Amino acid sequence: MSALASAPSSSLTYAPVLDKRFGPKARIEARPAKDIATITLTDRSAYIEVARFLRDDPACAFDLLLDLVSIDLLNAPAPLRPRDGSRFQLHVILYSTRRNDHLRLIVNLPEQNPRVPTLVNLWPAVNWFEREAWDLMGIEFEGHPNLKRLLTHNGFVGHALRKDYAAGQRWLCTEEDLLQTDLAAQTETPEDIFETMTVNLGPSHPATHGTLRIVLRLDGETIVAAEGECGYLHRCFEKMSESHTYSQVIPYTDRLNYCSPMINGFGYARAVEDMLGVEIPPRAKAIRVILSEFNRIMDHMVCIGTNLVDLGALTNFWYAYQAREAIYGLLEACCGARLTSSYARVGGLSADVPPNFDEWSRSLFPIIKTQLDDIDGLVSKNRIAHKRMRGTGIVSRENAIAWGFTGPCGRASGLAYDVRKDKPYEGYDELDFDVPVMTDGDNFARYYVRMEEMRQSLRIIDQQLRKLPKGPVTTDDYRVILPPKEMVYNEMEGLIYHFKVVFEGTKVAPGYFYSSVEGGNGELGYTIVADGSGNPYRLKVRPPCFPLFAAYEKIIKGGMVSDAVATLGMLNIIAGELDR
């Protein structure tokens, strides 16, 4: 079958070029309206050739790799299983910064010896994504420069995300199973390692802001080689999701980026809603936007406040956290929780906001603005802050794209991509706000972008409050959302709906879907594979800070240890979403 034969009705601009070049080897699939375009390889030997074409051809120009999703189809129903009997599947999620377009490239792999060539030479950002797929799914990537465990330790046996893996197994991590690295191999000549030493930064260190480990090889204070390690906070989020209903997954999403938990939950709920074709009420959309922007402010405040502590500017920490605590009061009134809100629901929200939501939200404006101005006055023209942040941790626009940067770190390097503006959702296209972009690509640029983004978040909140609609905050489709208590207590239909949603979960038709929102650190994406049951067959998160930390060892090489501390804080690595 040719590529055009199954193209969506809204014909893709690159479809004729792809069809002419590859014919039946690469098939464009018709997808639901809200999903991204999809190309399935019918000849896996064309994997590298097609991938290179998608990156380099001007009609395609998919220059940014966002995610790599590995799927075990061992127990999948017939609609999901490939015709050739393949057991494993890879979804490569791409984005074109030139054309503002997403694409999914699918390749099927056999049960025995699943392997494909590495894509590292095309998209360096795929390095850790491929290591993760090898670690958890057992897919080998030929030619990968460093294919070894990432989220589990070296003493781990098997691949935990395979459907036939016994989840109750326990593997002891001994000292010999810790990261073994030869940083001397990263140096150019034997003379380069003369009188150098290897030290650990983390995982137990105040400057790492979480469970991170970076092995440094130092020549004095200069970093000549580095290697990062994560996985210390791995909580098996994606594995646990397979044994819980779609609604029961929501509390786990809060524990990804715990600095802005509501964005995680809203993004996940929206992905399921789009897959189901469920439209939530306008009031629920508006509240999601308002609370997402408050969460974004909190996230940026934590990033800036804690990093400035590492640089020796303690006062700013109190300013940032005063605004954060004020926002927490509002969030607690909305959902009854503080750090882990669980406020999202597939179909809307768990409850309406308090009656004084408008006044309470507006009362936070002067508090946030005052703290922003105070931080700005202490830092933005401060000589010491400039010396610590300007010219350190530089990432060019080309490297930001190659390494998979999105969010404030990408925009600080000149990559003007914001999901809210370029792929608007929940009514963001009806709001007037700017996307701050800088080109310096250093730590000061990341600081400045986040400062300005908080001011833009206040603009968004103000506009949404002015037109906050009345009405319900959940859909009335009781196959998705729990019916009202009065209906459950007094009508048989209500009792049945309640029982089925709680015990069976919301049934999602077999298929796969990718949806994304703008998280605190960039594009937060969810790939959901449904098998027709009430539980996700496979749930994969695209964590924004995963490619950021993967590139960290490259960014700090050649710099000073003090610069590495400043860079780590301004990248804003959140271990919860990094490890999952």
C-alpha cells in the first residue's frame, strides 16, 4: 500500500514526497482529529533511511525528537497487534520547529532479539530514551555509544516493563552494581588526565535538588569529563498505571513534577478525554487554565529561589517561597490538598472552586508582583549574579534542538516553542499573552525567561477570571465521571454508572494517542495505548526535564564546578518526572 492510500483527509504536505521516495515501505495512517500524524514502517530495514529523510528533507524538517515509546504487545488485543506478528513496537515522537508539526514514526520488532539501529547520530536527544527502552523493555539499539541500565541498577535482571515480567521480583543492589564509569575514556590524550581526580556530585548533596548523581573528573576546578546518573527515585509509575483504572492513575501524576502537580493531572486527564472524544464544560477548562498558571508560577519560584540559595543569595528564597505559600492557600481551598492535589478528573474536576475564587485569586496578584519585583531588584542587575550566571551553562539554539530542549530552557536558547501558543488547548488561543524568548542560552537567560513567564501567567489568569463562565465543572457523561450522589442514592441507573466507573473503570477503545501540554519545564506529553479495558495497556510520559539532565554532562564539560551548580539549578531538574 502506498503512503497516500491511507493518508488523513486533511492531506499532509510531506505525504507526496514520502510516497515518492519510499512507496510501500512507509505508510501514513489515518488518525483521529486530535492525535498527531503517524507513519508506520512496513519494512523495518528502512528505519534509519526514513528517519534521516524525516529530519533532513525540507518538506518534513522534523528536527526535534521529543520522545521514544517502547511497547510490549504480548497480551494486546487484535486491533493493536501488527499483522506480521511482531511483539514489540517503537513510537518515535518528533516535532518540526519550522512547521509547528508533530509526527509519530512506528517500527515493529520481533519477539526474539528485538533490535534496531540507534538514532543518536540523527537526534542526540534520543540517547537516554534508547537507554531507557533497553533497560525497561529489552530493545537493543545497535551502535549506541553507551547502552546500559538507566533507571535500574546493574544488578537488575530482566526488563521490568515487559508484560511477562513478574513484578514481585526483588534484586539486591550491591556496591559493585553502582554506576561504573571510566571518565578517563572521555579525555582526548593520556596527558589530559594527569593530576586529575574523580569526585561525586550527589546523589546526597544540597546542590543537586533531588536524587541525582553526577560523576566529575576534575583538573583543579575545571571539569574535563562528566557522566550523569538518575533512577534513585524510580517509582514504577508507568508499570503501576497498567494495573489501575484511568481515574486511579491521576494521584500518581501529581508525583511527577511535584512543583506544579496540577499541570500533570490536567494534562493526563486531557489526553484521556481526547482519546474518548469527551468535551469538558467551559468552566472546567477556564479553571484548569487558571490553576495551571498558578502552578507554573510556583514551579518557577521554586527553581529560581532554590538556585539563588546555591549561588549564595538566600534572601530571594524567602521572597519566592512567600508567594508560593500564598498560592498554596488557594489550591488547598480548591482541592483540600497541598502538594499532591489529585484535583483533575477525566471529564472535568473533582469539585468546583470556592465561591470567593475570583477575589481570592486576585488577592494573590499584589503578593506575587511584589515578590517578583523584589527578586528582580536584588538579582537582575546584581554584579555577583551576573558573574555566576552570564556566560555559564551556554546552550546554543542548534544544541537545544539537537538535545530535545523545550520549555524555558529551550526558549532561553532562542527556540520560540510553547505548546500553549503553538498547539493551543483549553482556550489558550483566545488569550493574549507573550512567549518570552532569549538567544544567549546561558543561565541568566533561563532565569530571565522564567521571571517574565511568571508575569505573563498573571496576564493569563487575569483574562480568564474576567470571563470565568458559570455552570458545571464536569461532563454529564456518566460513563466517564461519577454521577451525583443524589442520583446514586435514588436512581438505579445512577447506582449502575457509579459501580461500573469505580470497579471497571472508563472503557477506552483499542488504539494509541499522544497529547501534550506546556508543563513547568516544557512539553509534558502522554502516550496512551488502550486495549478496550478500563486500565491503560501502556502509559508513557514524556518528562520535560529528562532530555535536560541527559544533556547536562555535555553542558558543564570545560566549565568550573561552581558553574555546574548554577547550571543544574537553572535547568530545574525534578527527580519525580525524571525517574518516574
